[in-house]
Amino acid sequence: MGSSEADEDQLLKSFLAEVSEAERENEVLRILGCFKLNPFEHLKLSFDSSPDEVKKQYRKLSLLVHPDKCKHPQAQEAFAALAKAQQLLLDPQERGYILDQVTAAKEELRAKRKKELKKDSASKIKSLVDEGKYEEQFERSDEFQQQLIIKVREILTEKEWRRRKMQMRISEEEGRLKKDEEETKEMWKRKREHEEKWEETRDQRVSSWRDFMKTGKKGRKGEIKPPKLKTEDPNKSYVQRPVKRN
């Protein structure tokens, strides 16, 4: 550890030693009240903070709300939220995604600002004279930074909603495919069971058919056949039914 890092570490320890329990608890509440989709808010950092600044700020805040140091019942939850925020901001892909939304938010605010300047001729002239410096100064102002935070929240919320909606559709489609697969498996299972039963009764069916061929035309033994009715005219093809008399 270099001398500068050692000095910073000593200053941090001195700072933490002077922090009251009330300040620790307030920090827990602040972290838990942050917009969950923006890790920069959890660490109280601007959008242009470097990875090194992320690490330093995480160390400071995590020691502030560490469950071993803070008595607040939700200190562990706040500590975990800080750890997740650092993880996201140190991951190039996750950090890039968030910064892309920041860029989109800036573009929307700049377009809005441009429309407003068209109505304000004095501001427009000053903007042209300063060759963009007027706008750069405005973007560094607290007003613009607050607007940027709100706009980033809106964009991240919309993106997250779309992601969850898409995930829901994917889950529904996966569920439908799984159901179709199960129904197909059940159909083939029933078919196999039917074929197995059919094969099991093969010998019985063959034997029954042979018995039928031997005895079917002659009739079964002990079977009583109905009497044949005579006709008045043997040349007639119909049977003369007897007439009932009163």
C-alpha cells in the first residue's frame, strides 16, 4: 500500500470513528430508498464516475452501514444493495448498458432544451455567441443533473418493463411448448400400451378365429335353433305368418 493510499485509509477510519449511529441509520434509509435500477444512486456517484471512484465510494459507504457497525435492522439489506451496485458498475457490460441509457436521456433533454431556446431569443443568441459553452455550462448545473437523474429513471423503468414483458412472453411460450411435448409423449405412451395389449392378445385372437372357422357355420353344440315356418306356396319367397283368431 502506497503512502497516499495509507493516508486515505487513515482518514476513512477517522471519519467512520466520528460517525454517529443516527448518521449510519440515515444512510441505511437513503440506500434502501434509492431507485433500484440505478446503481449510481446507491453509491451517490455521478454518471461519469470512474471504476476507481466506484471502488472507493463503495468501501466508504459499506463500512458506514456494515451490520457489525450499524444497529439498524435493515443494515444487512443496505449493505447487500451497495455490493450489488458496485458489482454492476464494475461489470463492463452492465456499466455500458446503464451509460447507454444515460446518453439517451441526455439526447432527449438536449432536444427539449433546443425547443425551449427557440422560444427564448436572448438565450438562443447567447448560445450562438458562446459556441456551445452556454449549453455546456447548463449541463453542469444542478438543474440539468436533477433532470438527467429523473429522465434516466424513466428510461430504465421503461426498458425493465419491456424486458419483463418479453420474459413473460418467453416463459408463456416455453410453457406452451412444454405442454405440447408432454401431450405428445402421453399420446405415444398410450399408443405403445395399446400396441402391447394388442400383441399380448394375439394368440387368443388367432385361437378364437380358428374356433370360429371350425364351428361357426355348423353352430355351437347345444345351441337351439328357431323352427322354420312353412309357406302356403313353396315358390313364394316370403313366410306366411299365421293369422290369429278370436
